[in-house]
Amino acid sequence: MSYPSQPVPRSVPRSVQASSASDAAFYALAERGQRQAAMQWIARLSLATGVFFSGFVLFEPGPYEILMLVLISLWLLFGLRLSVNSLALLLLLTLFNIGGVLSIFQMADLKKAPLYIAVSYFLALTSVFFAAVTESDWRRLQPLFTGYLAAAVITGMLGIGGYLNLIPAADLFTLYGRAKGAFQDPNVFGPFLILPINWCIYQVLTRPFQKSLLYWALFLVLTLAVLLSFSRAAWGMYAVSLLLIPALLFIGSKNQRFRSKIMLISIAAIVVLALVLLIALQFPQISEVFFQRARLEQDYDSARTGRFARHWLGFLLSMEKPFGIGPLEFGPMFGEDTHNIWLKALLDYGWLGFLSFIILTMLTLGFGFRLMLRERPWQPYLLCAYVAFIGHILIGNVIDIDHWRHFYLIVGIIWGCAGLEQRYQQQARHHLTSEPRPYSNARIARPV
């Protein structure tokens, strides 16, 4: 009995095999892309969250220090690299703090000096971190600014609500009859709001009116918060921002329509701010403190042993003490803190720290001045940070800024943008003849 032969299995056609392989590769790439997108989203969320907590410093160490320590460790663990640009920033800030360590050895009683220098170096590391993450991807600037703006609005509203006694525990957000938000000092609270104010000014000037209403509202809220901080330093920085940002945008644009828009909005803003100020001054509790603080020179500035006299005595002392006198020693010796970043660098960080800070300041000013008007995707962020940095350096003549968290963020942003420009130029030279320039399809937020 014969049985029919079994059919011989036929091989899968090569076209089908190729199709299956391409489908598998497609799905693998899609899955990989989804993982990368998720990781990028987590990375940006972590940056926004870290910067957000810089606006809440009612006690130390605060949530910001703990969160930033975790973030820096995780980013380094997952491969964050430091370029030559970031390493140069790290070197300068390290030398600055080495000067502080040498200054400690001049003290008979260490007190809190080691902790002070440890905090200084930690803040320095945050600046290098922000520079590195910015330089590796300019799109990370957006979550940094978003987190900062959110923190400024919330802490600003806490300051306003506390000053006007509109919220529970209002005394927690005021000090000496001045708004301080979620900070320990009104003189830190006010300057903290300047960078987000710069961002609001930029958006109001460059966006269509309908799309800028939110930024108008945020600008007015932050303006009121700065006013109620009664910080002369913050008022001065605010004036610098109102002057420089419209002026720089005016100079950087050849579009006459855009220039006319800048002039009209600037005039309208001046009128609105004048009306807000006039209304605010109708309240006795505001007008009394305002006119008292509005004087350029206070009694504690020009007295025989006032701030400016102490500056001169401290400078003479620094000439005799090349290694400094130790962190936080000036206050007990002269009755008040230095209230001058240059003198503080000389006495708390020695000549080495002073020289390092001078070089850091000059390089940061040079980077920003050279790059702030170049049309790049990161140009709006750089412009706002650079104007804020100028304001901080100016007020450094009358206040200490070496432990201001947001100051190190601003420095990191500017150095990160300088690194981005360096990469841009290198890639542009490399692909000049063969490929389109990098970032050529990126557009900045500026009207045509």
C-alpha cells in the first residue's frame, strides 16, 4: 500500500524574510526612541524640579541642597560629561574655594568656617553642573527657566500675601516690615526675582500681544513683589533690566516694525508701572517704608563707622593678610558683615580667591557680551541671564552674593551657552562644505 509523499516544506521567500527583518528593526528603533524620549522627559523634569526648590530657603540646609546633591550624583552616574569649558569653570571655582580653605587656617577658633566653605564649594559644583547640562543640550534651558519662573511666582505671591496679611502665617514671609517670600532675607528675595522678570520682559517684547498676556500678568506680580521687598539692590537691578533688555533687542534687530513695537511697549510699561507705584504709595504702610528705603544713602552707610568706612578699613586689612582673615570673621571684628563681594573675596577667600573671582567675573562678562546678540536657539536664555548677571555684579558692591544659589545658576547658564557656541562653531567649520550648518532649522523666539 503506497502512501502519498509528504509535502516538502518550502523555504520562506527572501522578500518576506527581508520584510520581517525590517519590521523588527523598525519596532526596535521605535522602542528605543520611546525609551530615549522618556529619559529626556525625566531629565528635563528633574532639572525643572531642582531649580524650582531654589526659591524656598526658609532654613538651611533646605530641599534645594538635598535635591541638587542627588541630581548631580545621578547625572554623573548616567554619564554626564564635563567639557573643557566646564572644567575651566570648575578650576576657577575650585581655586576660589581653596583660597577659602587657606583662609580658615588663619583663624584661632574655626567656628562655622569649615561648613561655610563646604557650602560655597557645593554651590560652585551646582554652577558647573548647570553649565554641563546646558552645553550638552540647549533645549534643557527651557525646563530650567520654567522651574525658575514657577518658583519666583509662588515665592513672590507668598511675599505679597504675607506683606498684605492675606494668608495664614503671614509673619513667616516678612521681615522688618518687608516682604521676603520663602527666603530668610528680603535682600536675597528681591534679586532672586530678577531673572524671571527678565524672561517676562523678553516674552512681552517678542511675542504677539495675545500670546503675551500671561507674561504681562506674571511681570506685574513679580514687579509688586520686588517693590514690597524694599531692597534697594533689587530695585537697581530691576531698573537695569528694564533699560538693557529693550535696548539690546532694539540694537540687535534691523526690523523697523519690531523696533517700533519695542518703543511702544516700553512706553506703555513705564506708564503702567508709574500707575502701579502711585496706587501702592497710597497705602501708608508702603509709602513710609518706600521713601525711607528709596534714599541712596542710609545712616548705616555713611556714618563714621558705617558700611563705606568699614569697606576702606577692610581693604587696608586685606593688604596685610594675603591669606585672608577667615570666613565670617569680618562681622565680629567690625560689627557688620562686609556687604561687598570684592572685599569679602579678599578677606574670606584671600588673594587667591579674590583673583579667581575677578577672572571668573571678567570671563563671564566677556562670554556674554560676545554672544548675546548672535541668533541662536539659546540666545533668548543667554540674553536674560547675562542682563541678570550684570545686575548681580553691580549690586555686589553693596552686598555679599557668594552664597546666593541663583547667582551660581546664572553663571552656569552663561558658561553653558558659551560652550554651546564653541560646539556650534566647531561643527559649522567641519560641515561648511558638505552638510548644512547645525541648528540651521532652529528658530528663536523673535518676530520676523
